[in-house]
Amino acid sequence: MTVIFSVFLSDILPIFLIAGVGYLLARSLQANLKTLTHVVFYALAPCFAFRMLTMSKMSGPDAGRMALLAILVTAAMGAIARICAIPFRLSRADLSGFLLVAMFSNGGNYGLPVVLFAFGQEAMAPATVYFVTSSILTYTAGVFLAAAGRRSAPRAVLGITRMPAIYGVAAAMVVLSTGISVPVMLMRPIQLLADGAIPIMILVLGMQLERATTPKEPRVLATAVVLSLVAAPIVALGLTWLLGLSGPARQAGVILASMPTAVITTILALEFDTAPAFVTNVVFTTTLLSPLTLAPLIAYLKP
């Protein structure tokens, strides 16, 4: 109970407090949700991706295995979600939303603090590699899935090339591969914008909650929640064993894979009109219930 209460106070309650501000802004002032979504998507997200990548230390075989773990977990959850969606006969847009919430977990503003709290600084290096890899997948495969919900495959691929976050990732890769130093006059505004990404994303979540309605298909919501909070940890545990990961790397990988659905999926769903109400409900529900699954998982992974 102490672990659950500590996780709630340090990692979940702050998220809900910020989301509550967004809810009040939407309810009382009719704040423009679409405009704020564009701010995140086209200004804050690319800076956030660039800074996270350039700050990480992705080198060596251990880093490679952590990156591979993130890719395999995402792919496995996508395959499992696609199979689970068959009985529901979802529309293309709804299916895209269902895959988004099952594949992409909240490894940044929620997962990294939990790893630090539970396993200490030693686990932060592999956790950062996992998170960065997941971020790249989010801004490529995630954008494609969201775009494909309303567009043809070629147009969805074209949509990826028009996303500023992709160029943030590409710029970071150039910096990492060449070792060049980013001028202070550029890095400072990038850092300031990156710092604003997570809180603004949570504000958007709260504003979207104000517009959320009761799910038309509670069974679909329940299935998505089970996939995110129950199936993902099992998949991650199996894959860490197959890849030979142990110690802090295993702890970090399993915990980050077991996080609730990523807040960025709400941004993608809003931007591409891919079942945004459903995606928001899944983000909200999985975040609310996550301490019930994370606490025993953390206890199991500790030496």
C-alpha cells in the first residue's frame, strides 16, 4: 500500500492536477482545443524529440538490445491488438485508434519517474534508450497509424513526411552521428519549447476529457485497458528473457512497456480525427488504474 500511495502522489496526482486545469479551461473559457493541439504537434513535439534524443547515450550492445526490446514490444502489442479487434468489426478510423492505444505507452512524463523512484539512477540509462526508441516509433509508426485511419496508405506515408517531429528526430540523428555542437542560441529556445511539451500535452488531455462521452462500446474500451496494463507486461517479461536482458535493463524495459497509454496518442487522434474520444477515454482509464498493476510488478522486479 505504501508503494501504491507513493506512486500515486509523485507520478499520477500531478498529471491529474494539470489535466484538471485543462478541463476547467475548456469548460469555463471554451479554450480552443484544436489550436493548442497544433501548438504541441508543430512546435513543441519536434523540440521535445530533438532534445530527448541528443541527451541520450545510445551506444553499445546493451543499448541495441534495449532499442530492439522497444521495437519488439510495440510490434507484438500491435499484432495482439489487431487480433483482439477482429470480433468488434471496427471501422478503419476506430481500428487505428484501437491500435494506437495498445501499442504506445506513456514512457516519458510517467514511466521515467517511476523507474527512477523504483530502481534508482542505474536504471535510467537503459530506460532512456527504451523511451527514445519508443518516441521514434511514435512519430513514425504512430503517425502512420493515425493518418491511415482517414487516408489511403500512400497519403498516410506522405503525412509522416510532413510532420515536424520527424525532422526533429532527423536533426538529432545528425547531431549524434557527427558529434557536432548545437549553438547555444539554438539550443536554448529548443530546450524551452521542449520543457513545455509534456505539461501542454496533459492540458490537451484535460481539455479533451471535457468533450469526452461515454464509450459506445465499453467492451472495446475494456479490451484496450487489459491489453495496455496486463498483456503488455507479460509480453515485455517474455521478450526480456528472450533477449537476455537482466538487472536494471530488465527492470526499466518491463516497467516502461507496462505504462498506461501515452498522452501523445490523444494528440495524434485529435490531429487526424482518429477516434479521439475513445483514445482519450483509454488514456484516462489506464492512467487511473495503472497503480494497481504497477505496484505488484515493481515488487516482483525488485531484487
